[in-house]
Amino acid sequence: MNSLKHLKWGVTLAAAQTEGAYDKEGKGVSIWDTFTQKKYNIKDRSNAQIATDFYHKFKEDIDIAVDLGLTIFRFSVSWSRILPNGTGIINEKGIEFYNKVIDYCLKVGVEPWITTYHWDLPQKLQDKGGWTNREIITWYADYVEVLRDNFGDRVQNWILINEGVVCIGGGYFLGVHAPGKRGIKNFVSSTHHILLAQAKGFKVLKQNKELKVGTAISCTKIEPNSDAFADLKAAKRIDALMNRLFIEPHLGLGYPYDDLPILKRISKHYKEGDLEELKTNFDFWGIQTYAREVVKAAWYIPYLGAVQVKPEKRNSISSIMGWETYPEGVGYFLERFCEYDREKPLWLSECGMALSEEEDDQKRIEYYEEVIALMKKTLDKGVNLKGILLWTLVDNFEWAEGYIPKFGIVSLDRKTLNRKLKKSAHWLKQYLQKHAN
Ligand code: NOJ
């Protein structure tokens, strides 16, 4: 049986949130480059043109990870840095950059993990409809093939799509993330296509038998506001959307329209054999959970019939992200994934909390201590948890929230781009020295 001592520890980063160098050395425009140009899209009117400048400072960041005792370094590849037009001509400078990152990780003794897609679609593909266009299944598979052929000799662990439901929900349903599209029509077509793309990407990567390939699932604990039947049903609808939609089609269980009937609209986009194509036996699941949401029935909300009861309305505290930080979700979801399959390896592929600039970093330490206790509990029950990747190393560009929330264990001076370890980083180093291999 696994124990805390056997868990691997690492960090997760994403290209659009860290790299910067948005127009350097042949990189094409991504939908986030475009989205951040519009005036009111980002809370602090910032953009990610420089971000943490990981493009130039990757060695420094990898060195910090190593110094803290971390052994996994997960980063995402920017599609438009590799294929500036989304398809076709390869930008050799882009390949060179990720080669340098991978080789440096290997040199200093951390495992590089690749996320193939962390939300930064090439703008050229968005111009053709992005995820609403079924052709994207092929565009994505071809892109993944380029990654496999260039990096598959040295990178063993791969995550295909990061948090599909947030990416499609935010970008194609609510319009609060790039590319800023709204509406149920965009949502259902994009959902179907990104899941099919992921299934195809899996097959492409698995042509190399050495590779371990999984996906990263956003998980939000949903609770009803009361025992009233209407609230219980509302909670089931939101749970189907947030916690089942991106899992169950891959398990051959179909779309969860038993609880969320609007999902039947996805069938308009079915082609023969699609449901079979979606079935994917991932090598592992990546679980990413941050928050709890309490919901109640609301007939006036289209499609979902539910609203959130905000934390402050129920004597709870909102984090700077506006959500209720909920470490207990870690234990809850680890056990819930076991109901699908007890044997499947599980990773906490992101884990962290947002603080404001003013809040004491001690809170982050307490959060991680709680997470450790919860991991221990589930490991004792025999859950097949392999490790935890922290979100994140250096404070970065938090999408529509700009640079306001701080998720890092290392702070960033945005003028000098200097990094400074926070209390939580020192705590982590000590913890790993004492408890990890
Ligand atoms: C999950 C996303 O993958 C990541 O990009 C984001 O920054 C964190 N959640 C925090 O919101």
C-alpha cells in the first residue's frame, strides 16, 4: 500500500500564465493574446505578454523547484509557439525552447511532465471557429503528434487537456475566458469536440508505448443549499456539469444527461461511432480541486436552473478568487474517483490556494498541512494516489483575474521579475527533507 512517504511532489505551470515572450522567436498569436487586448476582459487590465518571463527564466524556476526538493516539473506547451498557424509549418525555435526546458529538468534531476493544452488556442484556429469546429479534432491530433515526435523520447508523463470544463465553460459558454464566446450552442459543440480530440490525442501519444498519458479534471464539491427536492436536483445538475461531463464519456458511460437534460443537445453533433471513439483508458486521472459551491434551485437561470449561494451569504469566507477554499475536496474527490475504478492511479495534478497580496502566507501552509492529513487518510484506505503537484511555483497571470490572486509559493516582483521564496516555500522544503524520499 502507498503511504505519504511514497508520494511524489512537484509543481504545475502553464504556458500562457508564465512564459511571456508572447511574440518572440516565431510564436503565433494565441486566443489569450487577443482576449487580453480588450479593455474590460481582465480585472486589473493586465496581460501576459511578459508574465513571469519563464521563457527566459526557466532555469531559475527549475532550480528553485529542485532546491525545495520537488521531483516533478509539469509545464504546458504553447500550441502557437510550436505551430504559429495552428497547423502546418513548425516553428523550430519553439521546439528548441521546450527541448531546453526538458533537457534542463533532466540534467538537474526532475521529471518533466507535459500538458499539451492549457487553454491557449492559436488565434488562427479560433478564426475558423476554434473548438466549435469539428476539424479541430484533426488539428489537435496533428499538433500532439508533433509533440510526441519531438519530446516523447525524454518526457514520459503527459496530460492531454487541462480542465476541459473550465476552458470550454469559461471560453465558450460564459464568455469570461478567451475566446469570449457565449451560449449553449457553442458550449455543446465545443465540449463534444474537445473530448473527441482528447480521445484521439490519447491514441496518438500511445503509439509510443513508453508514454503514460492522462487528463486533468477540474473538480468542485457541489452541495445543495437545503434538503428541498428542488435544491437536491439543482445540485445534481451542477454536479453533472462540473464533475461528470469530462469524465464519463471517456469511461463509456455517455454524457450525464440523466441529471442534466440540456446535455442531450450534444447529440446534434454526434457522428456515427463517436461514443465509441470517446472511450479512453487513461493511464491516470489528474484531479484538481480548489473550492466548494453550495447551490439552490433557480427557475430563471436558463439551462441550469440553479444559482450559487455565495460563501459570505452562508457564514463562510470567500478567497480573493471569490470562491470558498475547500481542502476537504481533496479527500472527497480522491474517494469519488475510486468509485469509477479503484486501481487507476490518481494524481493531485494541481493543488493550491489563492491569497491576496495582503494575506499572511501562513494560511497557505495551513492549507497544505490539511491536504497532507487528508491524503494520509485516503492512502490509509488504500486509494491509489501517486503524488501531488502544487499550484503553483511563482505567482503568475491568473487569467481574467490578472495578477491579483497569488497562488505561488514564490513571489514575483513584476518590475524586476525577481523571485523570492515565501514562508510556504521554506515550510515545504523542510517538510520534504523530513518526510519524502
Ligand atoms: C486551474 C487551472 O488549471 C489554472 O490555470 C488556474 O490558474 C488554477 N486553476 C487556479 O485558478
